[in-house]
Amino acid sequence: MLARLFYVLGASGAGKDSLINAVRESLSERLMIAHRYITRPAFMGNENHIALLDTEFDLRIHRGLFVMHWQANGCRYGVGNEVDDWLNKGLDVMVNGSRAYLETAKARFGEQLQVVWISVSPEVLEQRLQLRGRESEEEITQRLERAVAYDAVRPPCAIVVDNSGSLKSSIEQFLAQMKYAVYESQSKNVVG
């Protein structure tokens, strides 16, 4: 059975970290969650990440310690080589990805990569952005505009989770579609 890399995408405020944390609790025996290495302080945001200085980030790139790395929103993001180890051992992996890096990730992981697209209604997204209090009204307006444009380019074979409602509902959507995506992949491998 082919191990899968569930590559989670969604607009800022869509609830990617909340979904990933909930999936961690539901599937801890068979799904590994890849921590990201980020050049931002550990106490910022909802993500359980490893904070690095730019010099540390550069060293890890130079030493080949990242399987993926990119820059976005004024920070640098990396995912460690442990992802390859886990996939090679038959474990499914979930990572909070980057839309800008998606084509590179597809080229790197091929049919192992499964996009998980987190969507949310504009009204809910606006409420979430206001509640977290990190952006000005102008920045919130810009994020809302980007979110609409973001949803317009959703990949056709993505697992789509509407995270506008309860987190429980979002988990149920993901689990149902995950089983279908894995089944479809296995069927293609048997037939092909």
C-alpha cells in the first residue's frame, strides 16, 4: 500500500492548524504530523512549529536537512527529511503546505501527494481573522480578497473540507474523503 503525503492547503484563517491538530488526535496511530521549521517565534500563531533563526535555516538547507522549503508572508518554512523516512516505512504523513510550493511538491512526491483543501465561508473567515487580532482592518480585507482568489484555483483531485462549521464536522469530512482517496489510489495501482 502506497503511503500518502496529505498536503494541507487553505487561506490564512481557514483553520488548517486546528484541523491538523484534531486529525493528530484522531489518527495518531497511523498518521504522522510533520512539524514545520519556521523563521518566526514559537509563541506566534496556533501552529506547533520549530522556531529557527535565518542562520539556522540556511545551515539546514546547506546540509540538505529539508525535504521541502519555501518563503511566504515574510517567513521561511521548512519540512524535515523525516517525512521521507516515514513515507518509506509505509506511514501516512500530513503537512501544512504552501500553495506556491505545490507544483514542486507534486514533482517531488508524485502520486503519494494528496492535496487537502480547507475552505471556509468569507463570513466565518472574517470573524476568525478579527478574533485572532493579528491583522489590521485593511489587512483583513486583503486576506479576504486573497481567500476568494485562492479558492478559485483549487486542484481538481483535492480532498475538500468545508471548515465553516464545527471542527467535528470538518474531521468527519476529512476522514470520509481520506478513505475514498486511499481506496481510489489502491484501485488504480491494482488495475494499472
